[in-house]
Amino acid sequence: MSKLTDKIEKLSVKIGSESINSGSVTNAAIGTASANALTYGVQKMFAPQTLPATKKDLDELRNEMKKLKHLLGNINLRKLMHDTSVF
């Protein structure tokens, strides 16, 4: 948080003290971060399907697809073996 405060103070010195002060910028940044965190938390609780996929989600999907591919491959092998054993 101190890095953010330092950057805000440097920015306020560059801009000038007549229009923006570091306190109001800090309060706005904290308010925005709090609102974003609250929105994310509520969205995760009540509508998790609307959140973007994470790397973990994609890995889980990839693993499920591999399992399905192997399952279908095994079914096809059994079918081929059954068909060839008849002849």
C-alpha cells in the first residue's frame, strides 16, 4: 500500500495541488478496489458461471476431455474386437 501512496503523492506533485490532492485520490482508489472486490464476491456466490474461466478451470476441462476421449476410444476398440471375432 505504501508504493501506491508514494506513486499517488508523486503524481499529485506533478499535477499541482490546485485540482487534485493525494487524499482524495487514495480514497477513490480504496473505494474502487473495495467495490470491485465486493462485486466479484457477490458474483462468485450467486452467479459463478458468469466469471471468466481460470487456468485451473481450463486444466480441469482438458482432463475431463481426455477421460472422455479414452472412454470413447475404448468403446470403439471393444466394438472393433467384437466385430472381428464374429468372422
